[in-house]
Amino acid sequence: MNSGIVSYGAYIPFYRIDPESIGRQWGRNGADVGKALGVKMKSVPAQDEDAATMAVEASRCALKRAGIHPQDIGAIFVGSESHPYAVKPTATIVGEALEATPGLMAADMEFACKAGTAGMQNSMGLVMSKMVKYALAIGTDTAQGAPGNALEYTAAAGAAAFIIGLENTIATINHTVSFTTDTPDFWRRGGMKYPSHGGRFTGQPAYFRHVVSCGKELFSLAGTAPEDYQFAVFHQPNSKFPSKAGKMLGFSQQQLSEGLIVKEIGNTYSAASMIGLASVLDNANPGDRILLVSYGSGAGADGFDITVTPGIETFRKGINKTIREWISNYQLVDYGTYAKNLKKYKMEGE
């Protein structure tokens, strides 16, 4: 019996900042930068929000939708590259906030932007081995970009949580594969506040090689072709990369459009492909097939072949907020508020 998605939830902060506001701060034409990246605005955490609080909110949503008791969750994996503590797990904070059992298996995952999907794969193994009844995989980030750096225009905040189980699934995970190499396109050494990236090197040798190779491996394993899928979701650091990767694999823009949410909220890193998947599940019909390929710098990609089950129709009646509703509810802030909320600069006396 294959494991599958029993429930999912998301959290996207209320605040946004647009490229024009960021560019104005650094004497650049932010509108041109945003247009080049295909990003209209990005989500910004409030002062009291971080990767842990967002993970809790997304997880509570997932539990409530499926009516699952927190103590039935046997494992929690929190994928992020902005864990609040360098040495102290985020997963224990989430478990305590959810009032999960102390017998819980809890661990933090780190693999740049694919840490959340790595948690999904671990969850599948635990569930299919019947070590746990349900496992919770979370992708959450308050992504950082150095002031004035190109990353600052897209590095955003958000979280998605998926409950993996064997029964009452809303989508079956038919296959999963990964493609991994040592490709240092993006990194942050210990003690560094902001990450560094390899410029154009992050494209062809890193993102495209891994995403496209993973997609082809998935086609081979599942015996499928692009036309067998109604939807495709890729990691989305900007709008151009996933659109190009989809085209390289043979997908149409129509197959990509529902899961391509980076235009409105930016790159939520570990949550990016998972929020895209959630957006697709908000609208998919029973029998629809979904291809999901995440990507994490360093570098690797996780691929999933997913089929939506009839259970999605009953499940959707309990959805209190779709991804598109999360996206459409926002308030723009200025650069000063954005910088203050993300603690980009030390205040006097700190």
C-alpha cells in the first residue's frame, strides 16, 4: 500500500513588500528587477513571526482540516534554512505547541529549499513501515537576503505542512525519486548572517541540471510522460526558472500556472514547492495527476508522482482558507518596516 497525503495546511504572512520599495532604498529601478525576476511582491514576516511560529500555524491548519488528534502524529520533520536556533530543534517547539505526544520522533531537516520535501520522503518511509500512524512534514522559512543583494528582491516568508499516512488519503504518492550532487551554488558558513550564491552558476549547472534530471528519472520510474499530468509544480526561486524547467521537460504553461505562486509572494524557500502543491490540491479533481519537483542548493532535487483521490472532495469542504485566499489578503509595508521585522540592522543598544 502506498502512502499518501492525508491533509495539508499553509501559512503566509500578512505583510508584503514590492521590488520598487527595495530598489528605491539602493538607488536601483526595482520595477525592472521585479520584472526580470517575474516577482510582483514578496511576503514579509511580522516582528513576532519566525520559522517556528509559521510551522505551528500551518500544522494546526493541517490537523484541523482532517480532524486528526495531535497525539496521533508519530513524527515531525521541520525543514528550513532559517531555524530560530543554531543549536536547538524547531521540531520540538512545534510538537509542544501542537500538544503532541512526548513519544514523538522529532528532527530538523536542512537541505536549502528542499528540506521540507526531504521530510515528506522520510515521513513516507516511517508510515509505510508502520513505525508511525501519521507523520508531519513541514517546510518553513523566513528567508534572508543581504541588504542590496539580488536575493533581497525574492527571499520571502511562508510555511506549508503535510500530514502523511496510509488511510483516508486525499492524494496518493505513487513514486518518489531524488537527484543529488555536490554543487556549491548557494551557501552560508557558520556565523554568517546572509548566504552567498554563485550568480549565473546557480542556473544551468545547479537548478536546471538537478530539476530536469530528477523529472526525467521520475518519468522513467513511473512510466509517464508530461501529457499524463494535469499539473506540474517546481521549486520557484523566481518565475523564470520553473517556467523554463517545465518547458524543458515538456510541460505547458497551463500545467504550471496553478502551482506557480512565486509572482505574488516571492521565494519562500523550503515552503515554496510545498505551497505550490497545496495550491494545486485546492483545485485538483479526483484522478488528476501531479508532478512535483523541489530543489535545494548544494545541490539536490526531490521528485514526486502524485494522484488525487476521491477523498479530496470531502476534505475540501473543511478548508477554511485556500492558498489563493492567503495570497490575496495582504498589506504592503515600506523598507523600514520590512528591515525592522527581519532584524536586518542592529538597533542602538543591542
